[in-house]
Amino acid sequence: MIQLKNASKSYMQGAREVHALRNVSLNIGKGEFLSVMGASGSGKSTLLNLIGGLDQPSGGEIFMDGKPLHGISDDELTLIRRRRVGFIFQFFNLLPVLTAAENVSLPLLLEGTPFSQIQPKAVDLLKKMGLEERVDHRPEQLSGGEMQRVAIARALVTNPAVLLADEPTGNLDSHTSEEIFMLLKSLHEQGQTIVMVTHDPRAAAYGSRIVTLKDGAISEDITTGGLEA
Amino acid sequence: MNILQLLRHISVKHLRHQKARSLMALIGIALGVAAMVSIDIVNMSVLRSFEDNINRITGRAVLQVTDAESGFPEAMLDVVQKVPGVEYAVPVIETNGCLAWGDERAFAVLGVDVLQDGNIRDYSITDESSDIPDPLLFLARPDSILLTREMAAREHIAIDQQIKVQTVQGTRTFTVRGLLEPDGPAKALGGDIAVMDLYAAQLAFGKEGRIDRIDVSILRGESLDTMKERIQAALPEGYNIDTPAGRSRQMENLMGRFRKSMDMIGYLALFVGMYLIYNTVAISVVQRGREIGILRALGATRRQVSGLFLGETVVLSLAASLLGIGLGIILAKISITAVARTVSSMYGRSSITDLTIIPLHLAKDIAIGVAASVIAAFFPSRSSSRISPISAIRSTPYSSDALRRHRGLTIASLAFIGIAGAILLVYKTAAHASPLRSSSMTIAAMLSLLLGISLSTPLFLRRFISMFHRLFAGRLGAGGRLAGLNLEKNLTRNAVAVAAVFFSISLSVSSSSLLFSVQKGLMDYIDDVERSDVLITSGHPLASAGAQTIPMPLEMALEIEAIPGVDAADPFRKLFITISGRRVLLEAIDIPRWLKRNTVKVVKGMQGDVGTMMPGKDVISVSESVASRYGLKPGDHFTLPTPQGPVRFLVISVVVSFASDSGVIFIDYQTFRRIWQDHNADMFSVYVRPGNDVIDVRDAIRELYKDKRKMFVLDSREFRAEIKKLLDQSFEMNNAVNLLTLAIAGFGIIITLLASVFERTREIGILRSIGMKRGQVSGLVLIESALLGLAGGLLGTFAGVLTGWINLEGFFRLDFGDSISYQVHYLSICWALLLAVGLAVLAGLYPARRAAKTNITEALSYE
Ligand SMILES: Nc1ncnc2c1ncn2[C@@H]1O[C@H](COP(=O)(O)OP(=O)(O)O)[C@@H](O)[C@H]1O
Ligand SMILES: [Mg+2]
């Protein structure tokens, strides 16, 4: 469902040009749980950002469900992010002024759906994440693991085609990390397409397929079927 | 609208969280709107009161015939009465009297034809004097006067009481024969009005055989315009036939300058408010960068993001504008009495009892408040929509699109500066009479210039920092280097602080240079034209637009010259004449005597001609503004309305005069007496013989007229001090605004630096961990702060010098001619720069302390 054809991305750092991705071609099928591995600076986040429409490639093509993500207007790309993609970040990126339920509702609020209509769904999702007690709490009142679960609920609220996670446990202790991975795994089992960036091989093993990047290019692509699967 | 949802869920909470900053912006706009509202209410109330007074005093008259201020022959009454279609035409003398005791209470005196006036005006007289049975007849006695019940009560005057009233002929004694009930004309001017018989008034006020006005009512079915034409045709040239409304309009024109400076204050206040909004939104965009990134990543469009900030601005400014309306009404209530007093002494008697509040104007002020805020918020909210989602949510943001944004800023900045230049060009080349030549144009140019320069602050700051690196950074050690780098890293945010300093400094530099120029120009002018030792004036010596005064008889010159030590007392007569609907000051001067001791600055024409050609002849000189308004040059002829009908005068020179913003025409006193048949003076310039003490002479004059006449006797020092006081006063308001903007600028610096200190917690922690001392950390922040202040100060000085000149154009040269030269006040520039840096360092103290207190271990484990 996601196709990259010779996608590349370069940045200007001062006068120097940095090639963060070089001619990457990749097909991600529906229902896959893809782990992206690689050393720091190898281009993992860049790849994920391109897939999620946070950025546009400097060369090559990217398609989601056959529709191009490259060369389209910012507004079109924004709507794809809003409706088709769910993001989970390393630093959670919740809005500190909003409650858990409001944070979860945000993508639908942007869509214009009245909060009263979204609220039951948001509360329901938070319940599924085991956060029924935390619905009206603000991020600063939550632990790291709880914040990340709010973020996952937020990513799911639009029933996105793909869930993108960039080092989702980079800021969590190992026990909490385990819980998050189990959560992602169970989502995968319910048919959710997931792309997760990590540099931890143990975490990557939760995926059904592991792609390794080196200096902006794919150096390895293994299909495992997933840990304990 | 989903923006509303975002506003409800996100913005309201932010507004609540950033109480202090939101409150500042709210107060800023509220004050701006309040200033506009109160100025409008006061203006409208003053005008309405003038209008009301005029309507009450004119009664049923629909047309009024007037001439020069000194009146015209009563024979014209017959002429007007005979015009077909005229129902009634009644003569009126309207002048001023002043109770010779107690405080200076001046009142209007209406001299009317007792038998006829009832056709035009209604009087209800009660408490008539008991010894004269016919209420109408008692007025025929020359010493009879009617007062209003209000005034009698206030001054404790009873029926049949004798009162001393100062008149042109000195103090006269009248007997109060009755009291007027508050109705018709008796309700005008807050009751400060007295009615006399026409003949008695003519005698008392030195107007034998003359009247000031004819009030005309017309027969049913006659049109106003035809009647106007008919009367005009019947009378010699030079008479004005106007409706009461037209007279109110004249009053309005007369007050134009007063309103202009008031409006200027309103605009300035609003601009300060806009600045606060800009500052608030810009900083809020910077601080909420991460939030914006998250929203963008989750699918908020650019329009939604900028809409969020604009929406917040609309909500805030709407609340602020409503608050401003309330505040403005309160302000108007408080200031109306003081304004009414000023207006009465400078422009004409008015009595303002009620505030005139026009709902439509209030709505307009709200709209302006909101629109101004949205304009101010436009640029920062647009930049908010440019924040890229990735850089905002990264732990260490890259500044990728900074360069492109700066190119846009440069273009916008140049565009605004270009617009300012274009407006000035149009203004300078427009004909004097053109509507393009107005102070709104210069205000627009000034605002556009300030906006343009504000937008260039990021660029300027970058240049400034690179210069700092090259020249000084090495000498300031590691702190110096780091300070420069830090400022560069967050150029946009730091530029906001610089812009705040820039704005306040430019205001203070421009107003002090303006003040200095005007002061110098005016003082030089006075030193040229007014070298007398003692000045005697009948009205306030600085009343500019012919507020009614009681002129002094010419014979007083002889009395004064008889005082020991007095060398000469030169008479001046100043009155307003109306030339094609506009009032111009006619200044009659005894040229030969005057030129003995004073000089005149001739702009066009021969210097010597004034002395040789003017005395006794039908020759005039005109001020620069009159020359350009009517296209006059030496050798031209110009026709003036006179009591003898239109008279053609030869213009021999164009001279400098600041005597009136309506323009001045000079005439020799002898010529004036011959043609106007007026033997009064509004001012005497007294010269003291060498060896005599000026103060003694001044006191002797005061003593001589102590009980006889209310007048101002000032020695030249007092006179100059009085002028300086007035000048200073008009700039006091400006200084208050300057102070406010400086405080705002300081506030902006504090916020900027605090934000930057918080953002750099980790960096500061690292620096501390590798051995930077607390003192070095706070030094670093203070250097940054001082640099921000200096950059803003330099830019502000540059802009201030320019805007000072622009304001001089729009507010002085426009009315007084080009002869006033622009003087940059260097001392105040030094002060401004010192103040900018000092204030910045002061503002940096708190953030510096916060930075020095950074806890190393916490900072390093953060995030
Ligand atoms: N916005 C940017 N501007 C400049 N360089 C960038 C930007 N984003 C990433 N890079 C560079 O691209 C390379 C790849 O970065 P990234 O994809 O974040 O790596 P990873 O996530 O694998 O650590 C790095 O060298 C990084 O410095
Ligand atoms: Mg990364």
C-alpha cells in the first residue's frame, strides 16, 4: 500500500549538502509491521517523515494507496497526514494545555467534527489503552508510559491507513517500553499497518519485517514474520 | 468553522496561561481605542455645543449676514429688510463682557433691537425690575442689562443691582433689570449670556452706528439658496451670508488644528497598541513553535494555524475594544471640563454639559481596534504557518526556511519604505489646496516607514551582530562570542525585541527633534518680531484663533506712554476676516514704529519694501501659507472684504509668520484704521527707555489698570516662558506615550531573554558543567540584552530623525510655511541611545539571574 521508488532526500547544512536518503525503493504491504533499523544519522527519521507526508522527497516518487505524496500541494499533503496517517513520536508531542481526551480528539477537531461527537470515541480509545482514570488529566500529570499511550490513542482516532512510530520508546524505561511494544503488536494483529523506527534490535524483532538503513540507503531487508508469531 | 473549535480548545487556555502578556496586549488595544473614543466624544461634544449655542442664539433666523469682525454700518439693515422674500431682518451686536470683580468670568453680550427681536428669538423674562412697568421699555435705558437666572444665581446678583462690566470703553456700570428664564438664547453658553438694547450695546462697546450681524428669517415658500443670492446681490461685495449650520462648520474648521493634534495622539496610542499585539503574537508564535509543529504534523493546514493566531487576536482585540469604549467614555467624562476650558480660551466660548456619544462612531472605533490588531498580528501569524512540522518536533530544531522567510521580509520591508516615500512625494508635490496635502498623508507615510523599518529588524540585527563579531566580540572573551552566536540563532525572536526598542526610541527621538525644531523656529521668530519689553494683551496672549476678547481702545497707548520709563506703546489689531469661506488673520501693525525695533523675515519680495511701501497705503504682506493657498506673489493684487466693501490691495512681500495656523495678512495700522474705521487694539508692545527697570514699568502698568480693565501684562521673559509652557504642554502627552512604549520595549526584552534562557537550559547546564562561572553566565545574558538594546536604539535613532522631519512637514510646515527648519536634537539622541542600552541591561537582569541559577544536573537530565 506504500511504495517508494528511488526516493531521495538531501538537506543543506550551511553550505554542505547532506544526503539523508539515497535512492530508496521500498514496498510496504497492507497489514505489515515494518521495523526500520540503523545507526544514528542513517536516515531512519527522514524515511519515516517522507512516508508520513511530513516532508517531500528531493527526488524519486512515493505513493500511498496508489496516490502520489510527491509534488502535491501542502494542503493536500496536510489532509493526507490528517486522515490517513497516525504518528507516534519519541517525545510524545502532546499539547500541554489540553487534557488527555482533548489531545486524542485533536485530529478530528482539525477536521471540524464537534468535540461532543468525538468525545465518546476518545474516551473509548483511552479505555482500551488502560487510561480510563486519566481522561481529564493534562500531560504534565501523566507518566511517560501514560503519555505515550495517549499519543497512540491520538494516532488511532482517525482509523489511519498506517501508524508511524519514530523511536516510540526512546524516552521510556525498559518495562514500560515492553508494554508499548505489546500494544503495537496487538494492533498489528488486528490488521493495523505499522512502520516503526528503532535502533534496538530487540524492539525491531516485534516487526514482521526488518529494514536496515546505512548512510541513507537500504542495506538489509528481512522478513521474519514477527517475534513469537 | 473548525477554527472556532481550535480557539475554544487551545487558545482560551493559552490566553489564560499567559495572563500577563495577554493582559498587556489587551490593555494596549483598550487604551488605543479609549483614546480614539474619548477624543471623538470630546470633539463631538464641543462641536455639538457650538452648534447648539449658535442655534439658540440665532433662534428662528435661517440666514445671517456678517462682515469682518469689527462689524459693518447699520444702514445695511435697511437694504436687507427691503429684499423681497425677507420676513424679518433684525440687527445684532454680539460681543464679550467680563464682570469686573471676582474670578475672570467672561460672558457673551447680545445687543438686540428690543422691539423687533421677539420675531426671531424668544425670551421669557421674569422678576422684572419693579420701577419700570413695561418690560420692553426698560431695556431702552442705556444702563439696562438682562442676565440669565443661572448666572445671577452663580454670581449672587439680584434684580436692580448694579454690576461693573468691563467693555472696550473700559469698565461700565449696568443695572440688572430682569432675569432671563433658561429658554431660547438664555440657555446657550451655559447661561453665560447677557442681553442689552442694541443702542446701549453700541455705545458701551464702541460700535456706534455699526452692527455685527443681521439675523434674517424668510417668508414661507422662499428657498434658502435664492434668498441667499438675492441678499448677496443687494449688498455690496464682501459680505457673508451664511446659514447657522455654515457657521458651525466654520467653527469646526477653526478647530481643525486642535482636532488634528488630538487625533494624532489617538493614532499614536493605537499604534502602540498594535505594537503590543505584534509583540504578543510574535513571541507567542515563537514559544508555541512546538505546538504548531505538532498541529501541522497531525494535519492542521497552514490556514488553520495562522487562523488560530488571528482568531486569538480577534477575540482579544474585540474584548479590548469593548473595554476601550467604556474606558473612553470615562476618560471623556473626566477630561471634558478641562478641554472645554481650553477650547473656550483658545477658540471661542462654549459650554459643554452633555457628552455627545454617537453609536456609529463607537462601532467604527471597535472596527478600527480589531482591524488594527489583525493587521498587527498578520505577519507573525503568517510566519507561524511557515513553521515546518519536522523542525518543530525535533529535539534540536534545524532552521531550514529562515533564509527564504528573510527574503520575503526584505521585500515587504522595502515595499513599505517605498510606499512611505511615494506618499511623501505625492504630498510634497501636491498643490497646497489639494486634499492630498493633509496631515493624514504624513501620518500614513510615517506609519508605513515605521512598519517598513520594523520588518527589516531581522536583517539589520544580522548585520549588526556580524559587525559586533568582527569588531568587539574578541575583546569580550567567551561570553562575547557566545552572546553573538545566541542572538544569531534565534534571529526572528530577537528581532521582535529589537523592533520594540526601535519603535520606542524612534518615537522619542522624533518627538524631541520635532519639539526642538518648533521651539527653535518659534523662539527665533519671536525674537525677530517681538522685541518689546512688556506685552499687553486683551485676551490670552497665546489664543490662536481669535477667541472673543474685549479689544482695548487705541487711546490707551497714550496713557501707557505717559507712564514714566515707557518709551513707546505700539498698537496691534488682530482680527479674523473671511475670504471665500475660510478665516484668515488680519494683523494690523504700525509698520514704521514696529520696524524701528523689530525685523521681518521676507521670503519673497524686497526686504526694504515693507518699511517703505506699506505705511498708509493699500498694500499688504502675506504669510507663506496665505501665499501658497491663494497663489500670491509680490506684485499681485488681492481683494479683501472690508466694511467699505471689497478693496484691492497690492501684495508686496511674502513673510514668515507663526501668528496663526489659518494664515496671516499684514496691513499697516494707519491703512487699517482708514478702511476699517476701527480704533481698537488687541495688543500693545511696550518699550522701556534704557536705564529703567522693566519690572517696575510692568508693575506700573498693572497698577494703572488694576480696577479698570482685565488684561494680560507680561514682561518679555514671562511672555516667552508662557510660550514655552504651552509648547511643553503639548509635548507632555507625547512624552507620556514615549514612556509607555519604552516600558513596553523593556517588557519585550524581558520576555525574549527569558524565553531564550529557558530554551537554553541544557546549553547553559553544559557550559556550567565544563566550568563557566555564574557571573559569566549572567554576563552572557546581559551582553545579549545590551546588544539588543543598542541595535534597537541605533535603528530607532535613524527612524526617529526621519519621522521627526515627516511630522514637521505634516504638522507645522503645512500650516506655517516652509521657513521653519528641521533641527535634529543630538543631545536627545545621546540620551535615547543611553536609555536604550540601559533599559535593555535593566530588563536583562532578571533573565540573567535566572540563567545564573540554572541547576546543572537538572539541566543536563532534562528531556
Ligand atoms: N532538517 C534537516 N536539515 C539538515 N539536515 C538534516 C535535517 N534532517 C536530517 N538531517 C540530516 O540528515 C541525516 C539523517 O538524519 P535522520 O533521518 O534524522 O537520521 P536518524 O533518524 O537515522 O538518526 C543526518 O545527518 C541529519 O543531520
Ligand atoms: Mg531519528
